[in-house]
Amino acid sequence: MSISIDEFAKADIRVGKVLSVEDIPAARKPMYKLQIDFGGTTMQCVGGIKAYYSKEELQGKVVVAVVNLVPKQVAGVESQCMLLAAYDETSVSLLSPDKGIAAGTKVG
């Protein structure tokens, strides 16, 4: 499936910094609830990344996320954004800028 550049431009992709990480015990698969700072705006994100990252690895990590999705209930918790990651059958790697850049910076 192909999308136009205009359709892609609708996605608001931003750099954020993980402020806190909590377990979601009621989730069917290992998940975290993360609070992420996007440059003065904090959003809650649910991520199925617990099997790949410890809380300590995520705390303070700079990540990339789509921030203009319609909020969704995941494992009984509202997820307001979606982390971007590369993945295959055995591993997940969160996307992160390779140089220091401020939280809230737009990705395009």
C-alpha cells in the first residue's frame, strides 16, 4: 500500500523524553505505561516493550513517537501516543535521535 506525501504529513511525529515507567499488571502481554515529555506537554503511552527494555533502560530515554493519534484503551489504560520502533521476530529497538535534540522537536 502506498500513501501520498500529504497523507504522511498528517502524522505529527515528535521527539520525547521518558519521565516515568510503570508496569501494567492486568495486561495479557508484558506492557509498560510510560509518561513522556514532548517539550512541555506530557503524554501517556502504553508500550508492549517490557520483554525488551527494563524500567531503568527506559527512564530518561529519548524516544520518537506519533503524538496526534486518537487515544486508545490498551489493557485498561489510555494510550495517547505511539512509540516508533524497528522490530523483527526476536527483537525490538526503539527509534531515538543519534544526536542531542530537545523534547518536542518535530520529526519529518
